[in-house]
Amino acid sequence: MDSSPAHSRSPYGGVIARYGDRMDIRSESGIVTLLEGDTPLLPAPRLADHVAPGSRLFLKYEGLNPTGSFKDRGMTAAVTDALARGAKSIVCASTGNTAASAAAYAARAGIRCAVVLPEGKVAHGKLAGAIAYGADVIPIRGSFDDALAGVREVCERAPITLVNSLNPARIEGQKTAAFEVVETLGDSPDWLALPVGNAGNITSYWRGFREAAASGDCARTPALLGVQAAGSAPIVLGQPVERPETCATAIRIGNPVRWKDAEAALRESRGRILAVTDEAIMAAYRLVAATEGVFCEPASAASIAGLAEAVRQGMVQPEGRTIVCVLTGHGLKDPDVAMRGSVSEPESLEAAAERLTRLAEAR
Ligand code: AN7
């Protein structure tokens, strides 16, 4: 890490360089950044025809952050703040993306990082990242919720900083995504749809939009559309889920730590929360890649599946509306899901040539 002017005044600079004056964090030991943020807000007209006809639909492609997920925005803030408080090590429980992000920012800061993960339930791209960045990777038999309970307990006793979204700096960094949406659109959208796991992200977006409105950057705030997977939908059901299950392992969370904040965000934004099946998530996952060339992980596609369902139920009237779906993580995070059942047997070169000819002549 180097916070000297020559180093930190890169053309972009990351979310603290850009929005640090609006963040309640400490940074006197220097800014730990991988130049996260500034992600594309992609228009998605072909996808809109399928899921929200007549709308102006955009994808906030957070998978293009340095470690491949939205977590980097909060992690630059959490690790910068931890460093200023003298931390020598950080820890998180994670379904995968927080782990990869924490590991990368700890490496950047030159401090230690441990990640506690539900064994067998972390997508390989995330695990690969945490290993490559040099974290101490600790799989446990149990769920994410079990892992978090264990980690919280240790952090009360030992001098190690918790960087899960209980950490207030995480929310401060994460809210910058809302600032970017407002800057790009010139106002808030009508709706912003996003997957909900631990509910740190929905909490952060709502804080960001509220602050942007308070400072006059936008004339209004959006309604938030939270989306959970049917097999792990505690907020939709109104009670914790003991054994959450979903193919979207990122949001396989039964007892979100930011539950109360999520409910406040939904209430205050006049938003809605709903659950979608794994089948609907996988259909949306394939649809966004095939119609727009945007590859996201299954949990991220829940935002699109949720929007489609909300339109079907009449919860969202798409005509003439500006809608943003947040794509929280890159598709390459979960290569196994992407490959499942889709690689064909090898063919002869002649057969391949025939297929190509048919493809070329197809109308
Ligand atoms: C791709 O990494 O909880 O509602 O430990 O990885 O803020 O929890 C990940 C969550 C959505 C849900 N999309 O966000 C973790 C973890 C993706 C995610 C969520 C996660 P929150």
C-alpha cells in the first residue's frame, strides 16, 4: 500500500478517493484500494423485452470490481478503517465473495486474513481467490450462519477485526454504488432490484440514495426490490431459516445480520421483497448472458428473476420506468454452475464443419 500523492492520484483512484469525504471511516494510516468501483451501468434493452417490457432497464455490473464482486467497495473501507485502528489481522465468515475480497485487501494492506466458510458450499472461483490472495482458509461443517456466529464470538475475545457487514465501515463503502447510479442516470431510478443475503447491500444502497437525495444529487429515491431464493428466504417468511438451500450459494443465508436495516430500507423506500425459485434464478442467469452478453453468478441473476416475477404479479409496472438490476458478482466466480450439463461430446471435424455451415445459413 502506498498513499503518496503520485500513487493515489491515479486517473480514477477507487471509491475512497472519490467519495471519502462522504464516508464515516478512519483513514489516517493510508488508503487501501484496488481501484474498485466505477462499474458500468449497462443499458439492457433486449433483456427488458423479456422481463420488464417498456422499461428503461439497466444492469449495474458489480462483477467487474477487482475481485469480481460488489464486496470490494465495502472492503476498501473496512480494511482502510481497520488499518487506522491498528489492526494486524482481519476475519470474516463468508459464502465466498466476502472472503475473496477480504483476502485481497488484506494482502494489499500487508495484514493477515482468515476466512471461515461453509464446507462444500462455496463456488470455486471464490475459493480460488481466497487461496491465491494468501488467506488462511478455514472450512467448517455447518452453514454460513454457524460460521458467522463462531467468528463473532472469537472477535469479542481476540484482537482480530471482523469485516462482515456488521462492521459499519463496510456499509459506508458499499453505499458508493448508489452514488454512482445517481451520477450516471442524473437521478434515482424508479426501482432498484438486488439479491438479499445478509442484507448489507440493500442497507447500503438505501443509505446511499438517501444521502444523495439529502445533498441534492437526485430529486427522489428509488423503491427497492429485494430478492431472496425460495429455499433461503427468511425476510420474506418473517422467520429465520434453519437449513437454507439454494443453487445461488452466495445468498444461502438463513438469518441475515442486517435484517432490521433491510426492513427499514424496504419500508422507507416503499419497496418490496419477494422470493424466487432456483429454476427462475437459473433461467434469468442464462437469459441475461444470452440476450445481453453479461455473465453474472446465480445469486446476481436473482435480481432479474425477482424483477420478472414482480412484473408478473403486478407489483412493478414497467412501462416508462427506469429500473436498475444490480449484478453483484461475476459469472466466472461459479464455473461449475456455468458448465453443468452444457458441454457436448467431441465431434469429428467433418461433423463440426457441417454444424458451422448450418449455423452460417440459418436465418
Ligand atoms: C454475489 O460473501 O454474504 O445481502 O459472505 O456474494 O449484502 O449479503 C455474499 C453475499 C448477493 C448478498 N450477491 O448480499 C458473502 C456473502 C452475491 C453475494 C449477496 C452476496 P448481502
